[in-house]
Amino acid sequence: MSEGLAIRIEGLGKVFDGRIRALSGIDLEVREREFLVVLGLSGSGKSTLLRCINRLIDPTEGRIWIFGEEITAAKGAQLRRLRRQIAMIFQQFNIVRRHSAVTNVLSGTLGRASLLPSLFLKFPQSEQERAVAALERVGLGGRERHRADTLSGGQQQRVAIARALLQEPKLILADEPVASLDPALRHSVMRHIEALNKDEGLTVVCSLHDVDLVRRYATRVVALRDGHLVWQGRPHDLNRDTYKEIYGTEAEPATNATI
Amino acid sequence: MPRGNELIRSSQRFEKNIARLQALAADAILIGTFGLMIEFLVVVFSCRRGPTGLLITSEEALGVLHYAWMAAGAVILAFAWNLFASWIGASPGRALIRGVPEWEREIDWTHTLRGWFTVLFIEMTFFSGWLITEVDLPSFFTKFSKASNIVHGLVHPSGAVLHQGLVLLVQTVFLAFMATAFAIPPAFALSFAAARNLTRSNRFSRLMYTAVRTGMNFTRAVEPLVWALIFISWVGIGPFAGVLALWVHSIAALTKLYSESVESIDPGPVEAITATGAGTLQILRYGVVPQIIPPYLSFTIYRWDINVRMSTIIGFVGGGGIGYILKPRVDLGEWGQVGTLVLLIAVTVWLMDLISAKIRERIV
């Protein structure tokens, strides 16, 4: 395994229920500190690809290595230890709505927390202080005790980013992190993810729809179509022709303006 | 991994064959029931005047039907229908289990054998049901006077049992409460094992799911009255036997209701907590439990409400509570006192219903 490789994927494929093929023959390498954006239509396999990387979905074919360790072969404690290095941010935020903001952030530490206190929502003082600091960092200082479902969509996603921060990961998977937010709020969330990449040196793999955002944040782009990897390149290589190749001719008129 | 794909294909074939068998079984049951209902109607109408001039009872008519022959015939007909489905259209069992094939969906029901079978089946069910339950409208409309003294007693409650009734009513409410309270911990623990969405991961959890579901369905199928009889011989007559009887039944009922609310949770938080590297218990605590607390509370209060109603019947056989003094009054024909007790139960049930509805409204 070569040094500096965050993710290595070989011949990855996924078939759901023995019928629906979501991914086939994906070969991909992601270097450390990259901000890799995955493009593609809904249903092209972006979410499945991201979820195969941390084994929220078990692939049916192929192998994946995380920092040189094969996660596709990992089980039990080893799998949980590998997952601890991979934080995930979701389109629907997926925070616990009935818990406070700070408890949500603290749940990022569950991979290393001691079991019994964590079942009673108890965390060490040091972790609590770090959680408060993380909330401050994403601009939610003073909202620690607010119940998560009283926060707005953008704030909820920032709680999710703080949760990812507390996990102390080496890799961030972000599945359409801004797709359910107001266009005006998208940059504020993306900038926090960018900061994790630039300041903390974390590797980011992020699926996106909006080409403007891709150009602004990505260091490299790959595109999926019908479960196949159809294109990879630099963000500024994205032009009308590559765009057609990724999204098909039918999608062109609706997205013309952004190209 | 070609081996994986082969496994998938063979499991698909296996599932399809299972579905075929299920459709065949459903057809056999439907056709068999249909045949038996026709035979029943023929028997009843041909024996309308027996040698003594008496009508045949429904029990007697049901007793002379040719069950084994009908079952055999039904299996053969079910086979035939599925074999010739491309000529005569899909069978009702196929429609129920696997859905009708694409090309048949547009056809109007009056143009399919399945459609006519269904309509005739429903009509037959109603007619045979009428005769089997011996519906007797003339008696219903002309013989009210026979029951008038009971109704008179019920609307003229006597004060003689008011005090004892109230005391036992308190016992009834607490009996129902204790049965519910004792049922919460086991039902809570079992509900995770009985939820489909949490038990897909490995063979052991799937086995546990099947075991818990089967056990609970069986427990729920046994009437609380029967549980009461068991516990009365176990711990003796009295309210504790009633608590135990309702407890067992409540565990089964709550497990089912709880596990259904586990099945309807948003999978998002579960994914998110799993992704942090959390263990199974932590995933349950953070991803599942916060989402199910409101429905759990609501179902628990609802169950308490049901247990209050059920404890009356439990009391009839010696399980304590107000039912215990209701039974002898019924046997003695003390309709005024029965009226008092029935009124007390009705008011309590009505109040419980009202309060539990209010609380559930608040929580959800």
C-alpha cells in the first residue's frame, strides 16, 4: 500500500436484493488531504458508494482499503475502530431530534466512549468542553442546551458537522450535505467542511449536485452514471461536453445556466 | 465475486418457488372454503324439513359436510387453475400473494374468472354466515319483553353494592396498572428483537426475530381468561392472579405495538450513530430509543386502558377486581345491583378512555 493513500477501492460493486445494481466495477484512489467531489444524477450510485466506504452498506463485489487497512474484511471491533476514523455528514442531517445540540455533538465520541456512562448520556468533562468548543466553532455558541429539533436546517447541519469534528476522524464522507438547505446557506455549511479539509488536514469525499459548489471547493472530481465511474478530472476541466457525458443530454437545459 | 451472484440467484429462485407454493395454498383454501359453503347451503336447504319436522341446526349441518373430499378437490382445482392460468386468467391466490401479471391488470373484473369467483365468494360467505350464526330477526323484533326485567334493573341501579363496588373498582384500576407496569420492561427489551429493521444483519438476529414474534403471537392468541385460570391455580384466587394474567397478555401485546413503532423509525440517526463507530447498545440508545419514547408512552397508556376493561372479565373467574362480585349478582338475577356495577365500570372505562386520549394527544 503506497504512503499517503486515504482510500483505495478495487472492483467495487453492489447489487441490492439480488436485482437492483447500484454500482459496478468502481476503481478509485483518494489521496490524503484531497477534497474529492462525486458528481452524478440521483440514483447514479453516489450515496451507495459513500456508504460502502464506511460499510453502512456491505458491498457485494470488490474490496476497499482505508489508510491501508481493508475495511471490507473487517468485523466487529475492528470495523468499529475503522469507522471511528471516518465521520459522515448526511443530506438529512440525521441528528437525534429529541436530544440537545451538545448531546448530539457528544454522540460523535461514542466510538471511544466507555459503554455504561454513554448509555446514560454521560460523557467525561474534557469531551463536554470539546463539544461546547466545537459548537462555538460552527457558530452555535450558546445553543448547547437547545433541543435539536428547535434548530433550523442550516443549524442542524452545523450540529452534524460539530459531531463529525468531535469524532476526530481522518476522513469525512459527506452525502449531499447542502442539498436540503436554502441556496443562501449552502456556502456557510460548505465553508465549515472546507475548513476541516484545509485546517485539520482531513480527507473529504463529498457528493454534490451544484456545479458552482464543485468548482469552488473540489480539488478533484469523479462522476458516476448508472453505477459506473464515467469521468474524472480537475474541477476546471468540467465543461459543457463533460457535463453532457455525466448527466446525459436530457438534463442539459435545466442546468445550462450554471455551466 | 461470481459465487455471491450465484447465491443471490438461487435464493431468488427459492423465494419465487415459496411464493408459488403460498399462492397455491391460498387458492386451495379459498376454493375449498367456497366448495364447503356451497355444500353447506345445499345441506341446509335440502334438509329444511327433517323426518320430525324440525329444522336442522347449523352445528348439525356443519357436522355432515365432506371436509376431506372438499380439501382434496380444492387442491386439485387449485393446481389446475394455476396450470391453466394463461387461458383462464390468474388465480385469486396468485393475485393475493404475487400480484396479477402485467397484461391482466387492465381487464375489467366482470371479464375474469377470478373476478366472478371473488364476488360469488363474498356473497356465499354472507349467506352461509347468516345461516351458520342462525340469524333470527323475528325473535329479535318481537321478544324484547323477555329481557325487560334485566334492562329495568340496569336502569334502576341499587345502592346496596355501591360501597363495595367502588372499593373493588379501585382494586381494578390498580390491578390493570400493575399488570401494565410489570409488562413494560420485558416488552421493551423484546421489542428490539421483534423489529424487522433491526434484525436483518445476521442469522442469529433473524432467528431471534422469528422466535420472539412466534412466541408473542402465540401468547397473544391465548385469551387472558385462560391465563387467569392458569394463574388462579398457580397463586390462588385474588387480584394477583388477575395481575399475572393481564401481565402475560400485555407483554405480548406491547411487544407487538412497540416493535411496530421501532420498525417505523427514521433510519437516518441509526446510520449516523453507526458511522461514529458506536456499538450495538449505543446505536440502540442514541439512534432508536429517542425516536420511540413518544409512541411507547402512548401505547403503554392505551394498554392500561385496555387492561381496565379486561380485568372485569378476569374478575368473573376469580382474578380479583370488580368482576369478582359482578358474577354472583348475574347468577342470582340481582339486576339492580348488576346495574350499579355495570354503571361503575362504564364510567371508569369512559374516564380512562378520555384521560388516555388526552395524554396521548399531548405526547405525540
